[in-house]
Amino acid sequence: RFIDAETEAVLIDTVRHCDERNEPVLVLGGGSNVVVADQGFAGTVVRVRTTGVRVDAAGCDPDDLAACGGLLVSVAAGENWDELVSRAVAEGWAGVEALSGIPGSVGATPMQNVGAYGQEVAETIWSVRTYDREARAIRTFANVECDFAYRTSRFKGSERYVILSVTYQFRQGTLGAPVNYAELARALGVEIGDRAKLGDVRAAVLELRRSKGMVLD
């Protein structure tokens, strides 16, 4: 079976029912790093298609979000990652601009602590909300509980947790995080440790990735 889970309830119920029947289940995100054998998968494939972006502006003037020191943005696992990065740059949410052009979905980013050009999602992830298949309950992990390290986390290599949504804490402003990657610094014409405009960082990263055949147009 192949099921598109467009709501969190469908996603959880499908996985839970498969577990109750001891039926193999494959939770599929964007599928950008998945190779499927010709014989297919002997079980249920659940593609995560959930959507939704919620901005927590509590305590902030909604007409002047730039005045906020930080902003919590909760994103459904099925949202497209690069579309989120594009929105973050447009909205002045700093912290993921160097992660432009990476394929896949939001729910996949905590799995291996996605990173590129001196940034990684562990720097902005506030919490990860999951469905615990063993406890059959919703469980939320704070950043420090995710065991983030270079290209890994507590979620990688385990099928116990289905990632439902990710909450990021962004700094507000027009400038990105300090540029710590030499190739990117050269492309931007800045020194290591300097900052550049969010839009300039995104454009430079996309061009670098495109020159290496790493951007799908």
C-alpha cells in the first residue's frame, strides 16, 4: 500500500495500525535520498504530506516582528525544506539561509542534523515533536534531548520516532549568521566571521550548489 498522509492524524493512525498488525511500514519524506528496489516494499509506505507553518509572535508587535529578539516557528514535517528557507529569508528569519537548495522535507532535517556551508539545523531547532511508536504517544524533544552531532541525532538509524513537526527559533533581522565557511565567504566577498544580507547568502549558496550540479531546477 502507498498512502499519502496529508494530516497528522492520518499519519499517526496509519503507522499505529501497521504496528498493531506487525506490518512493515516505511515512512517517506521527500524521497530525495531513497532508492527503491524493483520488487518494491512489502508493506505500507506512508508519504508525509502534512503542511502548516505557525509563527509564535507572543509578546511581539505583529506589525513589527523585527523588534523581536527571537521568533519560534513551528513547521509540519511534510513542508518542503527549501520553500521554508526561502520564506525565512523573505521574512527576515536568520539562521538557515546557508541551507538553501537542499532537497527534501522539513521532517527530515533533524534526522541527520542537516548542514551545509557552515550552518546546521541544530543551531536553530528549538524542539522536535514526534510520535513514539513504542510508547504509542506523542513525545516532544527539546534541542538538548535530540543528541545532535555532526550529521546525526537520536532519530537517525532508529525507526522508533515519526517526526511530526519541527519548531525553529530564528533571530530577526536582515543579516545572516556570521559566515564561517571559506568558499561561501569568497563568493560573498566578505571575511570569515563577517555577516551578509540574508538574500545575498541564499543567492550565493544556490549558485555554489548549482555550479556543482546540486540544485534541481
